[in-house]
Amino acid sequence: AQKITQTQPGMFVQEKEAVTLDCTYDTSDQSYGLFWYKQPSSGEMIFLIYQGSYDEQNATEGRYSLNFQKARKSANLVISASQLGDSAMYFCAMREGPLMNTGFQKLVFGTGTRLLVSP
Amino acid sequence: NAGVTQTPKFQVLKTGQSMTLQCAQDMNHNSMYWYRQDPGMGLRLIYYSASEGTTDKGEVPNGYNVSRLNKREFSLRLESAAPSQTSVYFCASSFDRYNEQFFGPGTRLTVL
């Protein structure tokens, strides 16, 4: 089963408008973390925002905010006042529970959403 | 700070050839990772090193080996390249297992 689901292969938004990128996750762990990364056409992966499962408030970083709904297991990324430079692939990722007995928690990525911002 | 650096940026191999992808970070991070990115599949973890001196398999380790040379460097080796290993390879690092990962620029590998 998919651990991270991003149901929107592509999204379009006009410059200066807000856009929400969806992410749902599946875990039975009580302690986990959710991350969003941006991948522009140049290819690098850029960390945007993090939400811990015990964080009571939604995370915010500048124009990025994370709409965390724990009961629904969703962690949607909201980009306010979109800019042309926001055009990119966006990946949601979850820090999963312990791998084997090492206690190490790996990241599991979704398949991404391509955002296109138009003038 | 250079962050996470990877070499080479591009590589073309013939089936059966071997090569090593190099990765280094200058952020004093303890954990390092190798991922591959294929169209429509997001990123998948190949191997990771939780701390210096340890390495472990991720989701897709077959056909790869790794070496954590020291705290800074983590290399990925393809012993006998196959066309199925055509992909973009990313190295990443994090301070520890809980923190966000920082990625290198990637290596685009084509195996003919």
C-alpha cells in the first residue's frame, strides 16, 4: 500500500493566487514526521517545511504552510501568493517508523505534484 | 559551505561496466543517504548510513554497494551496470535521523 499519496499529478495556478497541494499518508506509528520538498526543473531537491506528529500548531515557513489534519492523515502544502519561481515538482515525504531494529527512521516519498504558475 | 556535493553530474555506461558515484557533505551531518529517482515513482532509498561506520540497505539495494569512507563522504558503487539502473541518483545528508535531509544536485546516469 502507498505510504504517501499525492493525487494531483499536475496543478495550475495564476501568479499571486494561493494553491493547495494535497498529501495523504498511511502509518500506524504515533510518532512520525512529514516533509515537503520542491524540485525545480534544474533538478535539485529543496527542503521547504516540516511537521511533527505531535506538533499542535500547523507549520509555517514564509509563504509555505502545512495544513495538518491528523485524524484525516493529511498534510497539505499551502503556497500563498504564488510566484513564477514556484513552478516545480513538489514532493511530500514521511519519516516512517523504525526500520528493522536499528531505530532508524527513513523517509518515504510520494510521486509528486507538478505545479505550474502562470502570469 | 558547499552543502552536499556529488560527482559526476552526468554519466553514460555500457551494460556490465562499473562505476562509483561520489558524495560529500560539509555540514557535519551524521546521517547520509543514497536515493534513485525514476519517472512516476518519486524517490526510493537505496542505502543509508545512520552514522559514521554503519551502512544499511534501503528499499532498492540490489545491484549497489556503498562505503561510508568517513563522516563527510558516502559513495555508491555499481559493480555491473544494467539498463534498469538508468536513473537520477541523489545523495542526501541530515544531522541525525529526525531532521530534514539536504540533497545534492543529483547524478544523471544512463546505462546502454
